[in-house]
Amino acid sequence: MLATSLLGRLRRRDPGDAVLRRAVRLTLVASVVFYACRYGAGSQVLATYGLFGTIAAGSFAQLPGPAPQRARILVTALPAVWALIAAGTLLASSTGAAAGGMLVIGFVVSFAGVGNPRLVGLASAFQLFYILASFPPYQPDTLPQRLGGVTLAVVLLAAAEVLLWPDPVPVTYRQVLTRAADAVGAFLDDTAEALTDPHAGHGGRDSRRAQAYDLVAPLGLGRNPPERAPTAAGAQDRALRISAAALREVLAEADRLAADAPPEPIPDLAAARLLRACADTTRIAGRSLSPGVPPVDLGSLDAAIRTAEAAYPAGRGGGADAPDVPRMCRDATALALADHVRVFAVGARVAAGARPAGGEAYPRLFEYARHSPWTLYWWQFRSHLVPRSAHLHSALRLAVALSVARVAAGVLQLQHGFWVLLATLTVLRTSAADTRTALRPAVLGTIAGVVVSGLLVLLIEEPIVYAVVLPVTLLLAFGVGRLLGPVWQQALFTLLLTVVFSQLSPEGWRLAEARLVDVGLGAVIGVLAGVAMWPRGASHDLRHNAARYLTASGEAVEQTVEAVLGDAPPPEDDLDRVRRRMVLVDSSFCQYHSEHHAPRRGRVNWDAALGAGQHVVPGAESLLRRNPPGCLAAWPAAAVLLRDAAGQLRSAYDDLAGEVAHGRASGPVPAPTDCVDEVDRVRPLLGAVDSSAVRHLVEVDRWLAGLADSLTRIHPRAGSERQP
């Protein structure tokens, strides 16, 4: 009954058998490598590096994608592994050299993850390869054996990933984006129908709206594991982030347009025709993200946008020939929605591997797609070489902790000093709270493992017994232990190390004693580093970076309005500042999402906050394309209205930035407005003004109203969310 209950518990925690399959693959490869090197070739060096190479690449490396992709990453990483082992072997001549190398390599390996999430998954494995080689004895002549053992392990593990019970292909971010695009396209069709026939299909429209919101919600970076989230510096991941933000804005604009539906049917409404074209383009662009599907063609959408722009209501003002302002509001909203659809479609083209054409709109938004991957990585690294980068803090914290641990192990002349650094690497987290959380299971599990291991080595002295039980302990440590929790994992890993070293260099019960001392020392160093160096983790950096980002967004909005009024040049520098600060917010948020946080009284809606810049930047670019700088310079009354609205928005952004940074209650947030509100605001200004100026006023005013809506979505709701 006990065995059945335990088996049921394990199956519930691993419904797809993913952990079990990985543990079986690792067990088979590790056993084959260890037996072949230790007993076949008779080499302890080959066996040690083969076994720990399998464990580092198979357990500590967290790689994204399907099995063939993971196998390619492992094989491609071999030159870096060789370099790390060679550096560790050569620097093992002295404690100072090894610790200095640990400081440099620890920082470089960890910080390199800002450019590619695949490097984040390999970071811990890379650290282990250097750590293992950097300890005495100083034997540079054994370097070929060390490299041979690791190479054999990595190659066999890569082959096992593909050939032995490969994991099911995981759902990718592209697939999530494709499903969301289909749902948004269906809602756009319903919104077009609502404009031409407001009384038809209301029930189905509500369900499709809810489905669209349900499928768009998982696009937030914080809702995806690091290995799936598109956080790399490359063009395709950048394009996926832009496309996801644009799709969220498409859905928000469609919602606003549906709320502005006319009370009576309008059979030939230009906004409805444009929405249908947007629906088709959204679906096709989403499906173009699948392998083998050609990039989306933007010709039909561009033609629909030109037709909608030409179909704006005309009129010279006054009497019956007055501009149809309610229809202008709807058409302006539809054009803003179409601009977001176009951003989504261009982003899908870039994500599919196509470069933006020379005449593409939004040239600054997709300028990065014209540069090489190395240039993009350098931009990403440079963006994080600032005092408020969470990635920089994390890399420095880890490098210093590992370097101190290496000094301690060398000064104390610990025989298994490798375990000190392994414990530090296991315990240390990006925040002090997470480090304390990881400390308890590490210590308790090690104590339990030491007790069992000590009894084992006292009762059994024959190495053949340990050789026989090696596969069982491997399966327990990396299968059962991972499923039962950190305490079990540490205990079973300690037992595994005892079984391994009893075959390599038998030391009896002193091996268990050394394990306990080394883990305790490494845990203490990890805790001290976590408490002393940026103990609040990413939450503080995230709030600071988000505050600067919101402030820059408010400045860009105000400068855009001033440009339309003819009192300032186009706000290119302001928009670039928003883009640069968005990079830090993205990375801080991804790290923040991986940390644990105690419940508190409120929390910022970070997904909405991250989308605000994508509303400001492409919205300003598209606005200035149809409403060039100075188009409202001759209308003083409109200037008063727009400056007032922009000033309120700037104040709202600043207030929200202050709340995010310091936890203060923000001032009043602008309430979302519908077309009726806009008509009431605009109507007193019409008089005998030319209709083209009215169109400019309506578009700018509707853009500001959309930004107010985005602020409403960002605003923390007391009692339902929590503050980091």
C-alpha cells in the first residue's frame, strides 16, 4: 500500500512522465559513461568528468524547445565547455588564480544570459564545468582525459535526447501567439458586424470577446517560463515581443470600437470594411509564424487603410454640411486599430525571418531587424551595463559568492571543495528571501543524506556493491528526488555522491562528514552573499526601471502633442528613450517573475505596464504619419484642448511612476472615454474650421483617450493585487 501510494503521488506530480523520462535518459547515459571509463578504460579522471559532465548537462542545464533543438544546443556548446575546463585546469595551480578565474568566468557566464535565454539555461552547467576543473590536484597533463570524458558524456546525452523516449514537442510562444491571433481575428469580424448591424449575434459576440481575452492573456512575458519567453536580443524574439504587445492593443481598440457602435445599422461604414481586412490580416499573420508558412502579405491591409483614410467624412463646417464627428471618432479608432494590426503583421514577418522592406512604416520600431545578431546582442549587453540592471546585479552577486567560496575551499584545503561551490550555486538565488527559502531544504536534505550515507559506508565496504546500485541511486536522485521536493533531492544527491566516490576514492564515513561540512560552508557563503548584495532581488530594480519607463512615456506623449501643434520637432529622441528603458523593464520583470514574493496589499499589473510603451511608440509613429508636425498649428482652441489632455496624461504617468517606485497612492487616473465623450469635447471647437483639421483633432484626441485607457489597465487595484 505504501509503494502504491508513493507511485500515485509521483504520477500526479509528473503527469506527462517528463521528469521520469529525463531521469531514465540521464541514468542510462551516466551509467554507460561511468562504467566504460572507470572499469573499461580504468581511468578515474575519465570517469569523474564523464559522470559529472552528464549530470551538469543533463540535470543542471535547462534547455528550451523540442528534443532535436536541445541536442543541437548541447553539441554546439561543446567548444565553450572545452574552454571552461581548460581554463579551470590551468588556473588550478593556485587558490588565487582559481578564485580570480571564478570571479571573471562566473560573471561572464551569468551575464551572457541577457542576450539569449538558451545561455541562461546553460549557465549553471557552464559554471560547474569550470568549478570541477579548477580544484587540485594541478594536473594539466590530464586535460585530454578531462575533455574526452566530458565530450563522450555530452555527445551520448545529446543522442539520448533524440533517440530514447523523447519528450513531446512543447507548446511554443509562436503557437500561443497564433491561437491568440485567430481569436482576435474572430472578434474583429464580430466588431465589424456590430458596426453595420448592432442587434445581430450579441451573445456569440460576448463569448468570442471573452475567448480572445483568455487567449491573449498568456502572451505576457511573466506568464511564460524563461525558456519559452521571447527574451533574447535577436531580431525574431524582439519581433515576437512587439507582435504580442500590438495584438493586445488591437484587442483593446476593438473593444473600444465595439462600445462606440452606432445605435442604428450603417451598411456602408468604412470602419467596418477596414475591420474585416484587419481580421483577415491578423489571422494570416498569426498563422505565418508556423514553420513552412510564407510571410504575410501586407498589400490588402495597406489598400484597406488607404481606402479608409480617403473615406473620411468631408464637410466645411456649419449647418448641414458639418463634419460627422461621431463617424470620425469611429473611423479614427478603426485606423488606430489598423495601425496596431500592421505592427503585428510586420512583427510576424520579421519573426518569420523576413526583413522589413525599404518602404515599411514604423521604420524606427523595426530598425533593429536590419542589423546583425552580434550588433543586437551588443546593444542588449550595453543596455544592461547600468547600475539598475537586475541581470547585472545577479551576475555580480553570483560571481562574488562563487569566488569567495573558492577562496574558502582553498584556504581550508578541503578535499572535496567542489561541493562547497556546488552548495553555494544551489542555495544562492536572486533575492535574499529566495536564498533563505532554498537554505532549509539544502541543509535538512544534506543532513538526512549524510546520516544514511554514513551508515551505508560503515556497513558496506565492497566497491562492487556501489557499482551495482549506481543506476538505482541515479534514478532516485534525478527522478524521485526531483518529484518529491528539494529536501528529498538533496538527500538522494548526497547518497549518490557517496556511491560514486566510494568507487573512485573510498574514504569510509569521513566522506559523509566532508559532505556535511562542505555543504554547510557553501550554504553559509550563499546566504551571506544573498543578504549582503542587492537582497531585494529584482523587485526594487523593476519598480525603479518601470518608474523611469513610465516617466519617459509621459514625456513622449507630451512631446508628440507639441509636435502636432507645431511647437516642437518630431519626438524621435523621446521615443528612443522609451524603447531603451523598455529593455531594462523587460529583463527586470522576467527575473522578478522567477522569484517568490510574500502576499501584500497590492501589486502592479506588470503585463499592462509593459504594454504601455508599445501603445505610446507605434501609436505616436502612426499618428505623425497621418497627422504631420504642425498640422494643428493654426487652431489655438484645439491647442488648448490637446495640451490640457496631454498635461493630464503626463501627470498621470508621473503619479503612477511615483506609486510604482515608492508605493504611494497615485493621483486620479484618467477615466476611459467613448466616442460620445469625444464628440462633446470637440463639438464646441468646430465653428467654420476646415474638416481636415477636425480629422487631425479627432485622431490626436482619440490617441490620447486610448493612452488613458492603457493607464487605467495598468493602475493597481486595491485588494485584488499586490505590490512587489
